[in-house]
Amino acid sequence: MKGSVDVLISTQANAFQDNHTLLKALEHLNKQIVERGVKKPVLWLTDGQSARFNLKVLDFAAGNGLEEFVYPPHTTTAHALLDRVFHMWHTTYSKCVEAWGKANPGKQVTKAVFAAEFKNPH
């Protein structure tokens, strides 16, 4: 499909990404990098969560031109500028859903409702 985006969504039992889901995500990322003809090495910016130091993950990254840069402890938010954008997005989304839910008790927010509500934030 023209203009489609190839995404990978993974879940895990706990709040932290484990080495298995991270490895799958890196494999998917590498596939996208290769398909798009991105020149390697590619810099991979990440926090110091333990899955990033798994030997299989590190071997895959090194073998595929993914250069890992680990943020120093307790500095992720200073380096991850998208956190600020996503924080604003989540805040706006929460306000939209709350306002819509009050006006439509018992109904579920669908994709269509979300799109209509989110383009006109409350």
C-alpha cells in the first residue's frame, strides 16, 4: 500500500522491555534501515535499561551497524526531546477522552471518534 508505515508493536508481562522484545524491535528497525537504503552505521540512542546490555542484543547491533549510545543515568528526559512532545500529546488526548466520555457515558472511543475529537482539543 502506497504511503503505508511498517510498524512493530510489542508487549511484555512487566513494565520494562526485555531482551527478547528488544531484539525483535532491533531486527525490525534494521530491516527498515536496509529497505530504505540508510547508510550505516546508524546511531541508536537509548537509556541504560538492562535489556540494552544483553549479549545477543549487543551482538546483533554491532553486527548490523547499529551504534549504541547509552544516556547517563537519570538524564533520559534531558536528552529525549520527544518525551516533551509525547507528554503534551498524552495530556491533550486525556482531556479529549475525558470530555467526550462525560458527554457520551457508556460509549467507547473509536478511531473515528478519536480523530474527530483530537483535531479540536478541548
